Amino acid sequence: MTLLAFGINHTTAPLALRERVAFAPENLHSAMQEACAHAGLAEVAILSTCNRTEIYANSENDAATIQAWLVSHTAIEADDLAKSYYCYQDQEAVRHMMKVAGGLDSLVLGEPQILGQMKSAFASAKEAGTLGAELHATFQQVFNIAKRVRTETAIGENPVSVAYAAVSLAQQIFSNLKQDTALLIGAGETIELVARHLAEQGIKHIIVANRTLDRAQRLASEFNGEAILLADIPEQLHRADIVISSTASQLPLLGKGAVESALKKRKHKPMFMLDIAVPRDIEEQVGELDDVYLYTVDDLHAVIDENKKSRVAAADQAEEIINEGVEQFLRHQRALNAVETVKAYRHKAEQMRDAELQKALRTLQSGANPEQVLQQLARNLTNKLIHSPTAVLKEASAGSRHHVLQVAQELFDLSLPDLSSTAKESVNSVADNSSAASEPQ
């Protein structure tokens, strides 16, 4: 089996392409189950955010299989995906997952939300029944390293996130937010962070619009705001100086016509609109209107780049932690590879033990001296157990393969620094004796 991390993100694909491969939360379970059934994936988890869609899988197939499935399952064209995707295998896949979870591969360096999003992807795969033992263990190691990155470096200091960048961009348009009203569409984690940042900047009023009124009310009440339904947006839009939207809707919620009507009511007072949803919540054509400043998540780069500078040193330290994490993962994998060998060795030893024990019992039943029988049992079992190793050691010594002798000393916990000529003679003698003892009697 090969561990794969396949995907596209904000550095390899524009928003118009990313939104065509975004998975709605309600479709994740069926998508992962279909991937296992039709793409030959033994285990799979899907992470889908505004900045990336990534598929983590254990499979005997290669990236081409996932690529073909993704084309058939989404609206993306094969040629577009071929130009934009990346695929990491085994230890590089683990390294990539650690960088993603630690915020080192995010649009906003060190942003904290991605770890929660990755944990949600893990939980969804577990609920869908597509998470097996190997992928489960991989995620646990990834989460452990991400936690170290957060606690042992300054990567998360100073609030820098898409939400923070969104408010910073709004301040470039409206220098004094204390006179403005913000309409926030959605009530998820990102919108909650936006609301907090706006409140910290003294925004005059916050309106929260959501599909369910209860959730909108819970969020709005934290900021002495107002809650409305999505259906009420056209009637209330003219009140908003700032509109920031982040929902999981698969279709636009706000069209050009509704915005034109709002602008007329506002007597063409400018509106700042930021759509950080993927797929987009606000129709692209809204940006054609003269009095609208429409931005998408990809327009946040300039704001975010300024904030990256303070985190570069912390990112270098985080890379060291990730390197340690990858090495720990590889050691664990190598240890697992020894399991079958250990089982086979134990089974062989137990067979030798049982054979000698049955022979000793038969001898006892014939009236032989018990002490002599036990002594013979011990000699025979010892000789049989060391026969194969000593034969290999003898051959290795004759062939000057000294590394084999060194490994044997470590394996059998021997204190000899090297095999002297006397020791070699002893090994040869034991080998001859064990060969004789292993012959049928």
C-alpha cells in the first residue's frame, strides 16, 4: 500500500478552478465511499476548504486513479486538473500533511483554522467508514506534530488569518469602521472570527445572515448585532457598507441585480464586498458595478504577505519539528515492518520447543531418568535454536561480512567488541554441534 496526498491549492490553482472541485460538507461521506468503491482506494479522507481540496488515501494504485475519479466526480476538466494538481507519496505525503495541519502551507502562514478543518476531515472519514488503521495512525501523528508546532513556536502569535486579513482590507476602504454597518453572510468559524475582528475595530453595527435564524441569532447576540435569514438579504442589503460572505452554498447567494437595487437605495454610496467562500457566494458580475469594491479570497495575498514576515523565523523552527515528526513516523513504519518477521521467528521457535518437548515426554514415559531427560531437552533445544544463526555467522565471518557479526552482537545482546580467532573457533564448534543436534534422531 502507498500513502498518497493528492490535491490542488491556492498556489497551484486559481479560485475559478478550486471552486469546481470543492466538496460540500453534506456530500463528503458519499464522495469518500464512492472513492473507495470506484477508485480502488483502501482508505480515504477528503479535506475541502476555500484554499484547497486534498485527498489523503492508502492505495495500491497511483495518482492517475485519483485524478480520473476526481474528474468524473466534479466539474473540473482533465486538462485543467493535470496542470494544477500535486501528489506526494509515503513520507513526503506525511510531511505535506504535517505542513498543512501546522499552517505552513496556508495562504496565511500559521493560520489556526486549518488544523480544525483537518480534524473535521478526519472525523468525517471515520463516520463514513473510509478511515482504516494506517490512515488513522497517520492522522494521529500529524495532529501531534501540529500541536507541537503551535505550542513550541511563535507561528500562531499575533492574530493573522483570512478573517483578520478580510478586516484589514476593509479598513483600507473605510478607514473609520465606527461609522459603518457590516453584513456577514454565514455563521461558521470564519465569519465568527470576522465578527470578532470587526468588533475589536469598533464597527458600528453587525448584521448576521444565515440559512437558520437560530444560529445567526446566537452569533449576532455576542456582538449586540442583528440576525436575519438569507432570504431577507435583498431587503436589508442597502444598509450594509461592508459585506463579507463565507458559506458552504454550492450556488451564488447574491446576484448583480440585488446589488444594483441596494446601490440605488444607498444613492450609490460605495460598498465593500469580500467573498471568501469557495464556491463563490457573490456573482462575479457584481464586480462590474462602479460603486462596489468586490474582492475574493485570492485578493487577500497582499495583506497577508505583510503579516508573513513576522512568522518566517517561527516557520523555520516548525520545519525542524516536522522533520522530527516524519522521522518518528518512519521509525514507527519500520517497526511495523518487523512484526511479520518476529511472528515467523516466534512460530519457528515454538515449533522447535514443541517437538523437543514431545520427544522428552516420550522418553520419560519409557522410564528414563528425569534429570537426564531434562538436560537432553535443554541441550537439544539450545542447539536447534542457535543452529541457523551460527551457520549464518560462520558464513559471514568467512566472507568478511563483518557488519553481519556486528548486527548479531546487537541482536543477541553480546558484549564482545569483535570476534577474536578463539571466538571464531568457538562459533565454528557450536555450529558443528548444532548441525549434528539438528539431524533426525
